[in-house]
Amino acid sequence: MSDQASQLMAKLLRERIVYVPDRITDEVALLVSSQLKALEQAPDEPASLYVTGKGGPTSAVIAIYEAMRATSFALRTVAMGRVEGWAALLIAAGEPGARCAGPTAHFVVGPPEVDGEGMDFQAYLQRVRSVCETFNKMLAFHTGQSPESIAAIKQPRHLTGQEAIQFGLIDAILD
């Protein structure tokens, strides 16, 4: 990371803003999780998590999700641009009433990306089933949908901000 990027990240963190970029990698997950942990020094002050993109490998996104769930402060989530799959879950996992999206943001919900490089076909198939079941339960929990209704989405479903509110992903659209 360049010095300028590091300075910008530090400035955002001082303002209690954490940014999750388009592609979540293990390194990004470590950075975001560490930033969320650092914000615990002032647990009475809310923070914001800005998310864009489609997420990334299951383990990396789950690391951020678990760090979010472990925070004691109110965590506002803000969707920017196109947010899909695992990234949509991160938005939905924000503080109820404080999950929002930019005015032109749109969402794609459906089966999540599943990593499994180097696995034989049967092991990968079992991993896909397991990850999808976990994802469906998590997204259902945060949206108020049933796991079965989430599982019934077999093809990517595109949602406007207003549709994302009705689906339960977000609570408001920013002006």
C-alpha cells in the first residue's frame, strides 16, 4: 500500500470509517477486521462500514462478518455501487436501522461464490452445499426472510435500493 493510501486509511479510521473494497482477499479481511477491533477503544461511538463489490473467498468474508458481529459499537453499513453475494451479506449484517445504500447502488442476491481450489469434485460439491446452507441461514437471519426463500433464489436476482429495502437488506437510501 502506498504512503498516500496509508494516510487516507488512517484518516478514515480516525473518523470511524472502514472501507471494504471491491474484492475481499485474506489481506483485506485481516485489515478490515483489525480496523474494527481498533475501533473498540471507543465502544460508545458508532462507526461506518462502506462496502462495494461482490465479496471474495468464503473464509475472508466470514472473517469480516465475525469481526462485525463481535463489535460492541453500533456499526452502520453503507452500500456503494454494485453489491452482490457475500458483500450484500455484510451490508445486511449492519446495525438494524442503520443499513443503507447510496442512491444509485444496486444489489445482486443469489448463490454465493464458493472457494475450493484444488478440491476433487465430490469434496467441492459438498463444500458448495455447506457454504450455501450457511450463507442462506446468515442472510435469512439479517433480512427476516426464511432460509428456504433465500435458497430458492437459484439465479442472481438484481435489486434496486427500494427493492433491497423490501427484501430486508437495507433500511434506507441515502440522499
